[in-house]
Amino acid sequence: MNIDGGCHCGAIAFRAEVEPENAILCHCTDCQTLSGTAFRTVIYLDEARFELLTGRPRIYVKTAESGAKREQAFCPDCGTPLYATSVGPGPRKIGIRLGTVRQRASLKPTVQYWTRSALPWIGGLGSIPKLERQ
């Protein structure tokens, strides 16, 4: 599936070719903190299938609980988290943040990771009142 997207301010744009079944949801505390919310949704792909069209992200290296280092790419202008990848030479996998993908509604996560860190109210989202607009 071909996808495209970018950051909130429009300074960075990308396109990629992904397999929809590679979409995941992660509840780890790093993902909670780095996304500023309860979990993060990601689509994984080979680096060769990802292309930056405009802009250049800023990179922050985060060491995970496992000791693995991950490059966290974000827009230096608006701060939008764009993707993460391993540190060092390839071949590398990229994890694009689904919120930055224009076709995100078509990329349903197929698995949830780090559920031991999931916030206890996640399972009860269906019981919270819904409003179509603020």
C-alpha cells in the first residue's frame, strides 16, 4: 500500500510503501512519553521503502529499557514525531507514526505491545461519552 504524510506544519513530507498488517500499537512508557499520550501507533517498513520528499527531521537518540538505541525523528519546526529507526548502518526498519500518515484510517493495528504498561482506563474507552466536535 502506498502512503504519504508529513508533519503538522507542512515543513516535512514523506511517502512510503507499507504492508498494512505491519501496523502496531505500543503501550510502553517510552511511547507514552514520546507521543505525549496513552500509547503510540506505528507502521513498520524497510528503510528502502521510505522517502523524504521535503524537509529534514531532527534526530534524538533514546535508549530503551532493553538497552537498544533508537533514533527518534521529529520536525524541528513544529515538533511532530515522524518516525523512529535503529542507530547505525542498515538495513534498518522504520516505524512511521500513524498520526502523520494521510491514510491512517486504513491502517488498523494488528497487535498491541507492552500491555503491562497500558493505562488502566484504555479498555473502557467505549463507555466515555462521545462528541463529534468540541
